[in-house]
Amino acid sequence: MKRKLPSVTLAAIVVLAGGCQPAESPPDIAKSQRDALGKAKAVEGVLQQQAQEHRQAADEASK
């Protein structure tokens, strides 16, 4: 029994020390989707601006 105690203690230390290492960061799987959403919002802003300009031009032409 005395012989197993140091090996059990050593095994416990190894397991605990292994848990202290920093974990790798998970891959950012949603990055491409966020990038695409950002581009779509930028395009939407441009389209809304153009629509506003067309409405203003139509209002000016109808006066």
C-alpha cells in the first residue's frame, strides 16, 4: 500500500498540471457571416441613399 501512494499522488499532480495550460481558442466560424452581414448593411445604406436621391429628383421634376 505504501508503494501506491506516491504513484497516485504523482498521477494527481500530472492531471492537475495538465489542466493549467491555456486552452486553444476555438475557431471563429461565424466571422465570414459577420463580414458578409457588414457588407450587406453597407450596400443597403448605399441603396437607401440612391432611393432618397431619386425621390428628391422626382419631387423637383414634378414642381
